[in-house]
Amino acid sequence: MASGNEIRKAFLDYFARHQHTIVPSSPLVPANDPTLLFTNAGMVQFKNVFTGMEKRPYTQATTSQKCVRAGGKHNDLDNVGYTARHHTFFEMLGNFSFGDYFKERAIELAWNLVHKEFGLSKDRLWVTVYHEDEEALALWKQIAGLPEDRIVKIATSDNFWAMGDTGPCGPCSEIFFDHGPKIAGGPPGSPDADGDRYIEIWNLVFMQYEQRGPGDRVPLPRPSIDTGMGLERIAAVLQGRHDNYDTDLLRKLIEASAQATGVDPDGPQAVSHRVIADHLRASSFLIADGVLPSNEGRGYVLRRIMRRGMRHAHMLGAREPLMHRLVPALTEMMGPTYQELVRAEPLIRQTLELEETRFKETLERGLKLLDEEMGRIGTDAPLPGEVAFKLYDTFGFPIDLTQDVLRGRGRTVDTAGFEAAMQRQKAEARKAWAGSGEQATEAVWFEIREEAGATEFLGYETDTAEGRVVAIVKGGQRVDEAKAGEDALIVLGQTPFYAESGGQTGDAGTMSAPGVKVTVSDAQKKAGELHVHVSHIDQGTVRVGDALALAIDPARRDCIRANHSATHLLHAALRRRLGGHVTQKGSLVGADGFRFDFSHPTPLSDADLRTVVDEVNAQVRINTPVETRLMTPEKAIEAGAMALFGEKYGDEVRVLAMGRDLTDDGGAKPYSVELCGGTHVRRTGDIGAFTVLGQSAVAAGVRRIEAATGAGALQHFAREHEVLQQITRSFNAPAEEVPGRIAALLDERRKLEREVSELRVKLATGGGGGGAAPAAREVNGVRFATRKLDGVPAKDLRGLADAVKGEIGSGVVAIVSVSEGKAALVVAVSDDLTGKVSAVDLVRAGSAALGGKGGGGRPDFAQAGGPDGDKAEEALAAIEQAIGQRAAA
Ligand code: SER
């Protein structure tokens, strides 16, 4: 008997043999469709290929696609567990033709697979066709040789497939398997068709149209094929089972649940095991694709699925969280096909455990309240909406969980009353924020947040996605559209653009639609949870409600990722080298590099820096995977996480672990663990290289390191290398000798400068020898020697003044030198006269004449300067006059 894994493989191999390209499953969060909550069919990833908007290098493809049908148009959540064939998560096997083959070949391929390869007997197979599709009917007769009474014409939408309200669609033809007379039910189209005997196993859609809106249906450029076969259903048939939950795909999980709880898998509580098996699959795959539990959107659908599973675990008597313990059974079976499950296993387990731990705190009390209320209202009345709302608001019971509990008792909920209570609460929240000061200036964002909900960030998993415009803001006002040439702030329901937070800069990129081009220069976070795209409309008009293709600049984001991950490694390296007092004080992570501020009192020595850089690069080279987990802040800190930066998910935080503690013997401890909502590399090796560009002080006790990674670091090395080459060329010496050469040069230069200075003095004082002193005159009994020079630098004047002073013995020396039109002035006074005349006073008198502002020094020597070099004589005269006044005094 073939296992589920073997059947999946047989299907893909069969189509590969028939020239189909095996394409991997796309993620459960559809990147290319803002109208869909989750990928709900194999064709979703090919939507734009069918409509001709996107080209792929193949025209025939085959996939095994992960699907979730919960919370959207195709919602199976309520029935899961109670029926043989409903799932929230399932795999859809399919083959696709993009304008290549059409009906005939599709029917032929399908028939040969089920009949010849899978060996299903002709007697057990039925098909349906859309009532107007005579062509399909004729083909089934001709290719399969089926008698006419086994080809049923169906007039309803059952045989006209549409992905959603818009998108590619077309008539379809379904293959049914007859599970035999021991099961009740009639063939398709008969009054008993709802019975379980005849089961649809494969749907062949003849994609011919594109639904663009209500009543607006256009033909596709070329007719195409989209088929979907539920793996669980075909596995049931091929494994001789009637119930999908009896196939190995689900049975293994049911058994794991039975083993963990000690409750008979097939006893009266079988439903609970089935719910757990299904919900475990859906939750794990959703988490692996980047969805995390929250109170809105996709995250809330996940939370509902998780909590529904967790209530059933509770019913099975599980005292401790159960679902996370079943993850290994799932990854063992499906991990080889879906690697993302293996990659995300720690995140999946911790997210499940955390959710179940928290939900357990209120589950029992909520159930008690529910019991009391049901007892109180007695009779058959539905549970009042107010009570359902209290269960939701206080005890975390999603409405469908309450319904699920009541279903077991044949009771219902007043859902309208529940909605009304919900609206009342929202209105009150609105009043609360509308009144407060700071928030009032940002009121427009809170209003949008309130109406549209938080922006869903898809950028942990994808660089491109489609999003629907929920609001446009121009000049602080909400508007309906923005036109070419205008700047606007645009909010979408979902986006891959990271909005600046936690030190990481916002993404840049583009948004587009046919005839519309928008440049996004930045993304900012508003009202806590809105990603606001700072946009310029290059072409066309963007309107609220439009769907836009969003693409971040991936190269830029890669650099940002590398830089952000490097800040974590740097932080850890600094703590190891400098001590536990080092904590992050701020950071700015951009595309070209990053800066990291941290508490530390003194500059880092060269040796410290070298060690830190080496350690970070060692972590880069060991190239370990970067792991993300979800925890409560307390748990995260317990696990050694540092500093709370970045995003929060309610009371849960993302925890990033990277690198390996090389001092740890087992080598299992990560090098760095931090709380962070930013985007990071997949493996430390993606950082490429790390280098420090500089360090500085930003405030008392806070140092800053500027650094670069990857291409930025290599550019830095290249620049430094170029400079070094120029230097070695100039010295014509190998690099190692250059520092010695430079030191010798500087030494020599200092010596020469001294010599030059001495020579200048000699020259100015008459070329050496005695009698060089300038003629000194007497001013009121004080000898006054002056000198007017050209081009002698200010720093050489002192030596000269001293020399002249030495020659005249007692007296005052004033020397002015003019270079480039400006004057430098020094005054020296012999020690016996400093009581009478101060060099400082005299130099100030001279400097005033030169247009200068003061000057300074000591009573025996002072210097000054001034812009008016042509007033040198006046300056000397002013000094002479000042001596006269003071000497006379
Ligand atoms: N899109 C069709 C379905 O989901 C066939 O793949 O049934």
C-alpha cells in the first residue's frame, strides 16, 4: 500500500515524465493576491500566468501545493473533525497548462493516471461535466470509454470553478470514486449526492475566463488547464480507506496525540484527536510561512485554529500544553517534502507552547462561565451575544470556539448580539484615543488603523507581494487618489516593506499596476502598526481600493539584513570582550552600513577592536542558520536575550538566535540571543564580511561604533588597499617597512624645521655674527629696538625677539612680520622692566593699529596679529607711544 509521501511523488513524477516542470509549493500566504487570505488551491501561484501578466520559462507545470481553507471564501474550519474529508490544511496535487494543452490532453493525462497508473477500476469511476460542456462529455466517452450514464451533467457552480470573486475561472469536470454500497449516498447530481459513497477525487478546470469584477468576465488570452486532486482523498482511495483521517498522513498524528494523552484514538473522543491532527498541520505550516498568532487578519485565523485544537487537547485531559509535543511526528513525516517545516521547527514548537500555556490560563474559567450561563438560560435559547463577547474579550475564546463547544450540546450563539457588543467596544476605544493630546495630531493614522486594522508585514518571508490600498494621505489629509507627479503617503492592507523601527531603516522600492508606477523612498510606522509608504507617483493614478504589485529593492534589503544581523553579533562580541556592562543604547541600520551605540566609558584599544572584529567574522564564517522564535519577554530574558528593541506581538516577542558559542564545549549555545522585530539574514554567512569603520564618543559613557558588512566592508578594504598601494609606491618599499620609513621621515622633518628656524633668525638678525641688533632708540629712558620683516612665520619671531633682547640687554623689542598681507607681531620686555611696561599691554596697542583684536602672553613676552599688514609702521609707532606713556608714569 502506497504511503502519502509515495503517492505525492508518483503524481509529480508522472507529470514530469510528460514534460511538466515540477514547481515547488508556494507559501500559504499568497504573495501575489491581496484578495486571498490563504493559498487555497494549486493555481493561486499561477494566477498571473493564466491571465498573461506574468511569464514563466515553462508552459506545463505540476505541483503539490500546501493549502489552507479557513477564514476566507473556502472556509472548512467548522466541520473539521466531524467529517471524513474536511481539513483546514491539505495538499493539492495538480497539473497546469498555460496556453499549452487544453481539454483533450488534460482528460487523457488524468484518465491514464487514475486508471492505468493508480489502477483504479473503471467500474468505480464517475465523472461530471458542466451542463453546457458537450465537448468534455464527448471526450470522456472517447478517451475513457465511459458509458454515458456515468458522465453526469451538472448545472450548478459545483462545475464552474472560481478562485474567488475575481481571477481566472472556467467550467470544470470532476472525477468521482465510488467507495461501494456499504456507504450511503448517491452518485453526483442525484438527490443523495451529499452522501459519502461517491467522493470527488480530482477536479479538472478548463480555465477560459478571467472574472474582473461582478458581471465582468473576459476570455483568457489562451485557454489553459488547472487541476486539483486532494492528496488526502486519493491517499484514502489508494490505501483502501474511506476516511481521510485513516490515511497514514493523518493517522500518524492521531496516534501521536493518542499516545501523548493516553486516550483511545478510536474511542468516543476520536473527534478531538482528529481536530488536533488537522489543526496541528495547519498551525505548523502557517507558522513556517511567517504567520504568527495575533488578534487580527491571518494571525487571528491562526489563533482560532490553534485555540480550537487546544480546547480539544483540554477535552482529552491534557494538563500540560500538548500540541507542541506533536510537532516532531509532523516534521518527521512531512519535513523531507517541505523543508520550511524543518527550518521553522523551533519557532513552531515555541509558538504552539506559548499559545497553549497562555490559553490554558483562561480556558477553564471561560468554560465554567459558559456552563453557568447555559444553565441559567436553560431551555433551547441561544447563548446571549454579550456572554459570547465576554468569553472572547476576557477569556480569549474566538467566537467559533464558543460555537464549537455549543455544537457538542446542540446549542447556538446569538452572533448578531456578539457583533453588536464588539462594535460598542470599538466605539469606546475610538473615543479614548481621539481625546488625547499627542495622538490627536496623528489622529489621521489612528483613524486609518481603526478602520483598516494593522498592516500585515509579509517581509520576513517575501520581497514582493500584492497589496490593496486602504488609505492615501496628502498634506495630512485623507484623499481618495494621488496622481502622477504627486507625493503621497500610502497605506496597504499587507506589504513586504519594512517600516522603520528598532533602528532598522524602512525599505525602498516600487509599487505598480497596469499604467501605474510609484517610487517608494521609505516606509514609516504610524499608530504603532501601520506601514506608511512614502511615495511619489511617477505614472498613472493610485486610488483607494486599488491592488498594487509591491516590490522592495531586494539588493538594498539584503544589505540591511546583513547589517542588522551584524549589529547582534557585534553586540555579543563587545559584551564578551568588554564586559556585561555593555548594553545597546541605540542603533541605526541602513543599507550602506550601521552604527551601534553602547554603554562603555572609554575608547576601545586597538587590541579590543581587533578581537571584536575577529570574533564577529569568525561567526560569519561558521555560517550557522539564524533562528527565530516567539516567546514572552520574560522567557526570552530567561533564555539570555538582550535589550528589548523592535516589534512586539501583543505580549509575545520575536527572539533571534544566531552564531555558536565557540567557547561552549557542546557547541549548542548560540553566540547571540536578542529580542528583535527586524529582518535578518538566513545564515550568518550571508553577512559576508564585517569591518569597523570608526569609533567615537556620543555622550558621557556612551560609545559609537560605525561598521559595514558584505560589499560595504569589501569596498572599505579596497579603498584602504588603494591608499596603501599609493604609499608603498611613493616609498618604493614593501608595506611592512612603510611605518618605519614614515617615522624616520617625520624625525628628519622636525630636525630640518628646527634648522630652518634658526637660519631664519640668523638671516633676519644680519646673517649671524655680532652687531646684528637693530639700532635701538631711547624712549623716555627705555631702549626700544624694532624690526620689520617680510615673510618670516609667526612661530619663528619669538626666537628672533629673544636674540635681539639678549643683544640690547635692558629694553623692549618689537618685531612685526608681514606675510600675505597679514601681520604677526611680538613684543619682548627684559625682566628688569616688566614692572614698568608689560609686553601684553604693548602688543595690544600694536595689534589695534593692525586691525587685530587683542593678543596675549606674559609680561615679558606677548604676541598678536592683525589683518592690516600695511600698517606695520603704525603698529611700531603705537608701541613706542605706549612705552613713552608708561615709562613716564
Ligand atoms: N482550482 C481547482 C480546485 O481548487 C482545481 O485545482 O479545485
